[in-house]
Amino acid sequence: MKQLFDGSVVLNPVPVVVVTSRNSEGKQNAFTVAWAGTVCSDPPMLSIAIRPSRLSYEYIKETMEFVVNIPNIFQVRETDYCGVISGRDEDKIKNLGFTYKKSHHIDAPYIEEFPINIECKVKEIIHLGVHDLFLAEVVGSSINKNLIDENGKIHFERANLMCYAHGEYYPMTKKSIGKFGFSIAKNLELINKYKHIKSYKEYLNERENPKKLKKRKKKK
């Protein structure tokens, strides 16, 4: 049984990020964005949606640059604060005791304390309605070294990241339930790693027949 919601965006959960920018006069600001996502892999591009009333909208539209800073669960209060307090009233980063750092490829700064920082140059702004969509190319990223293994793989699960769903923040689990392509894998190591992950049909069968499942466990 389902309930119909007309014209409502219920795509959840989504990433929660803090976007930093710097205008031509050198004024800097940080604000929280939940409408962010990857839009292209080559060239690497992402998008953020911003209301024109926001101070950061002015800064980013003027310079066509910004940094996406990804917080961890221990920075959730600060992340929320950056989304409800206006940069017109307070210097948010100064009040929080965080540190602006000079980016490597653009003038907009990044937040040193956040584990992942993505430098972006805006390629296009699309007016949608109450939000405008900023399409930007990723020109560089700074990532905490403790998230990178000896083979150069980035382990995002080590960063204690969080997501946002319908007005609330939730931690990201560290336990993987699959890997891209594992459902048709022929690699024995990959097969064994995820063999405990059941198909939806198997899940439904076990739920509908709990007594059979108990008997099977007792035999083992």
C-alpha cells in the first residue's frame, strides 16, 4: 500500500555539505547545502542549488568559484549552524573557531577542519524556480591523509560522514553491503565477501517463512 504525494521531491537521503566562497572584495562566507550532487565524471562536475536570497549566491555568482567542504558527524552542530545563521549577521567560521585555508586552484577558501574539500569553478547557472542550479567543474580536492590507503584508495567510510533526510542528520554506516558489480561477480574473493547478502526474493521468503528459517539454523 502506498500514499501519493503530488509534486513533492522526496529524494532522500542526500549529502550535507558546507560551501565556502569569497567575493571580489575578499569577504568570505560559509553556508550549508543539502541539494548537491555529482553530474558528470569526465570532465568531473558537480552541482549545488542555491536560493538567490542567500549571501553566498551573490559571492559565487560574482566570482564563479566555490569549495564544497564535507563535514563529519562530530561537526554536525557546526554544519547546522552554518545553515541557519546568515553571513550578513555573523562571521560564522570565526565564531565556530574553524580555519579558512587558501585553496590550491581558486580564490575561494576551504575549511581546514573538514576531512574533504572540493574546489570548483562554475560553468553554468540555470534558473529553476526558488533555487538556481550551479553546474561546476571540479578543479582539485584536498583529502585527509588518514582516509587514503597505501594503494591510493580513498576510504570515505573512515571519515565518519553523514547525510541529510527530511530535515534531520544521520550518520553514514561504515559497513559495506555490496560493491559495484558484485551481483554478477565471478571473482571468488568478491563472491565470498558478499555471499551473506541475500536477494530481495530470499529476504521475502525468509520473512514469510520464519519457522523454516529457524529449523535451518538449528540443523547447522
